[in-house]
Amino acid sequence: MPRGASPKREREYQALKTEFKKEHRYVGREEEVAARIVNKQKKRWRN
């Protein structure tokens, strides 16, 4: 996650990342995909 991320966003990121690893989804790209999802959610709620 980027620097300055809120604790809530950090928890969401960690939860997504572990869920992807557990389900064997996005193999090798778990961190990237989780970060993109969290950032996308953040962007949607800011506007």
C-alpha cells in the first residue's frame, strides 16, 4: 500500500491479499491486484 494509507485501507488490502493467496487467484500478482482494488474503492468514494 502507498505511504499514508489509512488503517482501514491497510486492513482491506491485507484481507484481499490473503484471500487471493488462499484461493490461488492472481498467482504472483496478489499485492498488485489488492492495491488496485483498494485504490479504486478509495477513488470512487472521494468524488
